[in-house]
Amino acid sequence: MLAWASLIVGAVLAIAVIVELWRMRKARLSELIATLGQTWDSKLLMEARQRANELANTGKLKQAIDDGGKANSEEFFILMRIPNFFDSIGAMVEHGDLPTKLAKELFEKPAGRYWELYGNALSAIDLEGVSHFRQLVERFQA
């Protein structure tokens, strides 16, 4: 009888631990989503998006990235905030820290839009530095 009671208590404790771990993961994911949203809306990324859009509208984004990368200019680092942001999201998806379905719901349109703007320019420089960005967009399109 005591063995059965111990077994039942152990099973209940195991279930409680599993439920708590699931809740912790869900809370961490909620925190991550909030942080990504705040980052996307931050002044730094807003500045980068405005600048990238201006340059893309005039057909000068690729040239600005090429020249800025060679010169190690401030504008280059401002423009690279966007690919770096999506590269981070892609790495989180790839490593299972952010579910693909959720990432797609939140970032499919902006990632696709900015890959259209940046794709050619990034192919001309070290694409390995933002390879998760490319993979993220490919995953969304699949």
C-alpha cells in the first residue's frame, strides 16, 4: 500500500514539474515576443528603416551598403541593423527558441519586404554574416 502511495505521489510531482516547466517556457516566450516588438519599434530600428527605405526608393541602397562596408562607415552600421535584427530572429527560429509559426505570424511581411530591399546588396558582401535572415525568409516562403 505504501509503495502505491509513493508511486502516486511521484507521478503527481512529475506532472506538476512538467506543467511548471511548460508555464516557464510560455512566460519566457511571451517575454521574448515583447522584447522583439519593442526592438522593432525602437528609435534605432526606426532610423534604419527610414534610411533603408529612402535609399531603396532612389535605387541607392546596394551602393550605400557596398561603399559603407568598405569605408566602415556609420551609415553602414545603421543600415545593417535591419538584416541583423532578422538574422537574430532566424537564429532563434533555427535553434528552436522561437517557433517558426509564431515568427511567421509576427514577421513574415516585414522580413520579406526587407529581404527584397537588401537581398542583392547582402549577396554582394559577406552574406554569411546574415545567413539566418536569408534562411528565415526561405522558411517563411516554404
